[in-house]
Amino acid sequence: MGAANNATPIDGLMIARSFPMIGSRRSLRVLERNALVYRAQWVMLISGFFEPLFYLLSISIGLNKLVGPLPVHGQFISYAKFVAPGMLATSAMNGAMIDAIFNTFFKLKISHVYDALLATPLDVTDIALGEVLWALARATMYSASFIICMAALGDAGSVWVILCWPGAILTSLTFSCMGLAACTFMRTWQDFDLVALVQLPLFLFSGTFFPITQYPQWLGAIVSFSPLYQSAALLRGLSLGQFDWIMIFRAGYLMAIALFGLYVAARRFSKILAP
Amino acid sequence: MNPSTRTDVGRSRWLRSWGYHAEFYAQTWRGSVASSVLFPILFLAALGIGVGKLVAHHHGLVDGQTYLHYIAPSLLATTTMQLGEGESLWPVLASVKWVRTYHAAATTPLEPDDILYGKLAWVATRAFVTSVFYTIIIGVFGALQSWWSLTLPLIGTLVTVAFSAPLVAYAARSQSDASFTTLYRFAFVPMFLFSATFYPLSAYPGYLRPVVQFFPLYHGVALARAAAFGQGSIPAQLGHVTVLVAMAIVGVAWGRRTMRRRLTD
Amino acid sequence: MSETHILEARQLVKRFGDFEAVKGIDVAIDRGESFGFLGPNGAGKTSTMRMISAVSQPTSGTISIFGLDPRFDGPEIRSRLGVVPQEDSLELELSVRHNLEMFGRYFDLPRRVVRERATELLEFTQLSERANEKVDNLSGGMKRRLTIARGLINRPEILILDEPTTGLDPQARHLLWDRLYRLKREGVTLIITTHYMDEAEQLCDRLVVMDQGSIVAEGAPRVLIEQFSTREVVELRFITDDHEEYYERLAPFAERVEVLPDRVLLYVNNGDDTLRDVHAAHITPSSALVRRSSLEDVFLHLTGRSLTE
């Protein structure tokens, strides 16, 4: 489809216009390019998957025994089964954020890869979407292998764990759109310390390691705004096969953040690349 | 050659390299405060308090300690290990390859050895300051139960140098940072997780225990824990110290070679 | 030790594994002189520079700088040298002034002295207005000037510059040359490598031409040109795929003829006369140019290759 002229200011219709463009063949070129570049760095690609796996393994060996079964909606589950979906959500977040923020920043402001791409028939929205598609392609691979490991270690709650797959891909979408938007605001490498400053507290306090019922009520209410919390809770429910209407709300929340992030990212990309 | 002129410019040259690193840090410290001060506290809060509550409920004390107290000293060791990693790989590669500021330093009276010693001395300085700060924090949390705790800053510094020295040497001979990420993910993350950091060695199956004890970080964790709680035998602690000192010595010897080769060839 | 030359190198060899970068060169440089190493990339200039700046040890041969031996007195020698490396190697995240002041500390200069000198040198290199800016924001020419200022922070007796103007625009080059003249007038010995002919002719009292690790000629630029070239050169271009086919026809018109991929050079004493003769013989180049001989021609004559290819 003919993408809108990137030089025109993008208005509220941007969201509506973004959807059909998921089919834009030109975005696939950006995906291809990334895949080609990464082929040379396959060790990095594979090793990225091991970090959460190590966490999972470490918890299965030790903390599992120290913490013991936890009640989740009346069902008692082992600590490892409690934590595993949170780790899956975290790995989706980390993968998406690191790629969206660091690599995109490098291409946007340091190596000027995008300026070269813009000299081709690609336009700004093709690029932003291409980056998102790339993040999703990676997430699909990562989360599948993570779920297989979860099952192999006995940390899956039920056969419904298979539904964690689309859940994790949705999580990646959310965080890569947020990351893309955030990356356009970065000025120097020093600003990246701020990224870790957001990422780590999210990781530690989003109900990944312990239920948010432990917080005082007001604090729990704040934490429930954390997209990582919503993702972890969604994936936990899916893993345990505890279906609930609230899952639709959680998925909707993640989707809404993704769209907002994409909207901001596309707008800012246009501003930076084709002012 | 004239021996007297040699000693004149030879004195305290490593100190100038230390001063350079210190001044550089004074200009650029802002971002690193979060990672070296705030992050360990966040870990301590999430795991010590959050997970600690669950542990207390189900398991009770861990080796006679609350879970918060149990992991507080080990987080000192992991934090100082991470400080050693963070200061040594990318910054050194940048200095010998991307920006070549060490090459610039080598055109001044400094010898490659001076640059190396100054760097390590600076990393040790940072580790000491961070460790003092961290020791005070865990003291506030009530994790310090022995006068041996006063040695925690020294233990933290030792852990940092034990990791920093070989990593500086390695970075000084690297051509790219491609291997660094792999090193992080396959060496430092597992070490962080599997050095009896978050639960006792006894939780591991018997055949895995020697593997855990093989990790250098394990010795740092054990040492820090022993100092904080005033437990464990002196010979065992001397064993841990020996492992870490040996790493530092081997690292320095290797670093002298790699720095010289990188800067003077 | 008597100090006849400020720097003297004998039979200098540098080997990297099997590769011999410098193949036994001899150089002697006098105090206050401006001395050049001229040659294409890969001629061994940078390896030579690193040895005579007492950083890299020669594989064999001896060097004496200020009458001292770098093997034993490296720090003492380097405390009296200034080095401007090929790559700027500045701290990009720090300010211009901090770059100077921190570097001064390497020489153990007191803070007050460093501050004064930094102010002076920023003035000298026309960077005063940028003193508090981050180096990252400077242009290539400004970074180069800052690197020169850094090399001068210890008031060196010798300033060694490796390719000082490579990558700079003409205006930035001239500004830089002007600063180097001033240093020379103040009595600083300059040692410069370059692959630019005009730079060598402008800056150097005396130079050596290096090729593949060896010195192929030595002398003052004018003397070298007189010795190895004619007074003038006629450059002829033809509409052809191969300029070689004109060699035979043009050979009688000149002392020497060089055929390059895109033109033919005739070495003669009077270019205008030769050009007239060529036209009279009904040879019609698509363009013709008469110019004075330069070091480029010396290099071409000595090595059979062009310097800038």
C-alpha cells in the first residue's frame, strides 16, 4: 500500500494508518537487512536467550526449596512455576528494549543507516514498522525456545503454557514500541543509564519474584500500572490455565501501550529523519 | 644512559595515571551512581524483603539467618564483581582501540605498566568507596553481626581487583567487543546466579558443588558472608583470599604483557 | 654525551612477525630543524614515528634523542617530546579544556601551571571560545588543533606530527600550517610525516622520501626536485582507453616521459616550448597543463609509482 508521505506532519490518524501498513512489503526489507546483519552475530543472538534460562535454572535449584508453594487464585504452585512466566515476560522485555533502544539509537544517530535507507523507496513509517517486525521475529524465536525449556524443567503450570507464546510476543511488541519511542529522545550514550534505571526496578518489583499482594494496597495499585506486571500476570494465568476475563483487560492494556509507543515513535522518526 | 635522570621522572608515574582516571570519573560519574549504588539496594529490597518474606513463611531461617541478612553480604561480592567487569572490558577496549587515549598516554613519560597500575588502582579506589557505602547500608539493615564486618570494604576491593586485573589484560589484547557480551552471558551471569549467592551451597546436588566452588565469585561470596556473620574458620577464609589474590596477580602479570604489546608495537 | 644532533637513528629496523615495516633507515635531525618523512600510506612512516617518539622499541638499530637512549630513558625523553598522533585520541565526552589539563597531569605539572598553559595554548590554537565545549561537538580541524595543543602542554623541544592535516579542508590546513610555522620560529624542532607533497614543500627544511620501509632520497625539497626532476612538467590528457599508446610518439619531446592511467607527463625544461612542439607535430591532447616540478614528480621518478594512488 502507498505509505503516506513522510514529510507531512502525522496527525491522530496515524494509528489508523499504521494498521494496513503492517502489510507493507517495504518494511520487510528493513527486517531482511537486520536479519542479515545479525547473521554475523549469531552467538549474540543465541546467547541472549540463555540469561533468563540461567535465572530459571538457578531458581529451580535453590530458591524453589526455600520459598515453597505459593497460592495463586486458590491453587498452590511451586515457586519455580510462579517465577517462570515472570522470567519469560522479563526476557521478552529485555530483548525488545535492548534491541529497540540501543541498536536503533546506533542506526539513527551514530551510523546513520536510516539516512541511507531513506534514499531508497522506503519511507519513515516503513522503517519504524520494519524495526518492530524485526523485534517480533526475534521474540517469536526466543519465547518459543524459552517455553520449551520451561516445560522441560517442569516449570510449566499446564499444557496451556503454549498460549504463553502469543502472550510473550505481545509483550515484546509492547516493549519494542515503547523502546523505539524512548530511543528517539536519547541524546547521548549517557542517557542509556536511564534505561537501566527503568528496566531494573520493573524487573524486580513487577510481581515477578513475589506476588504484589505483599505490597501495601496503595503500592500494589501503583505497581499494577507496570506493563511488565500486566504481562507477567497474563503469562502466569496462561501458564497455569487459569482463564479469567481480566486477561482480556491485561492484553488490551499491553496493546494500547504498544500503539501509543508506535504512534510516538513514528512521529519522532519523521521529525528526526525527514524534518 | 644516566641512572639519576631515570629515577627522577620515574617516581609516582602510576599515580598520574590514577589521577587521570579519577579526574575522568569526576567529569562523567553521574550515570554510574545508579548502577553501583542504587541497583544493589534494589536487589536487596526485592529479594531480601520481598522474597525474604516468602522464605520466612515457608522455610524459616537460612543457615541461621533471615533471608535478607543471608543475601546482603553476597550482594556486596556480586556488586564489586560487576564493578570490576564494568570498569574493565569496554572502557579499556575504548582506550586502546576506539579512542586510543592509552596510546596518547604512552607518548608521555608514562610506561604501559604505569598506565595499567594507575587503572587498577583507580578501580580499586572506586571499589573501596562503593564497598564502604554498601557495608553501611547492610549495617542499617542489620546484617552485620561481627567486628570482622570492618573488613568488608577490603573484601569488596579484593573481589573487584581479582576480576578487574585479568579482564583489563584481556580487553587490552582484544580487537573487538564481540566476545564481551558472550563473556557476560556465559560467565558472569551464571557466576552471579550460581555462586551460592542466593542460597547455600548445600542446596546444590553433590556433584555440582565442586563446580560452584570453582567459580571465583563463590570465594568472594563466602568470604563476605563469613566476615559479616563472624563465622567460618580462619584457614577456610585464607583459602578464599588466596584464590582471589592469585587471580589478581595472574591478571596483573598478564596485563603487563598485553598492555605493553598493545601500546608499544 | 655530546649533542650534535637532537635526534639520531642508525640502521633502524621494525619487524611485525614476518613483515618488515622499516628496513634499516638512518636519520639525523638538528635542533630547530623542520624535518619531514614523505611517502605513501604503508611506507613505514608511522612505525618510524613511534620508534623515534620513544614509544615503540626498534627490532634492531639504535636511536639517540637528546643524547639519551629510549631503551633506558623512555620516560625522560618523552617528558621533553610532544606527539600529535595520526588519530586524535581525545576524550570525546570531556570539554576541550579538560582534555588539555588532564593530559598535562601526565607530565606531573602542577595544576596552576597546567591551567595557565591550557589557557595559552587554547589561545594559540584559536580554540579559546570553545574551551568549555565537549570535544565531540568540534569539527575535524578543531580536534586536530586541540591535539596539537595537547602535544605542546609540556613545552616540548621536539614536536612529532603524524599526518597532521590528513582529512582536513584547505582552510583548516592553512590555519594549521600557520601555527606550525610559529612554533618553528620559536625554536621547536618539528618532525612531520605526510603523504601530501605540498605540505612537505611548505613545512620542511629537509626531508626523506620513504618507500616500502626504506629511504629512497634525502635533502631539502628544492634540492630533491632539482636533483630528480626537470624544471617543468607538461601534463597531457588524451581521449583514449590507454595513454600508453602515446608513449612512443611523445618520447622525443622530453627528457623523460611518465605514463599514468589518466595522463602523460613530459619532463622538460621549458613547458611552453614543448607544448608548442607537440602541437606542431599534430598531436592533439584533450587538455594540456604546464606546471613546475614538485615532490610528487620526485617520488614518481624514484619509485615509478604515484604517491596518492
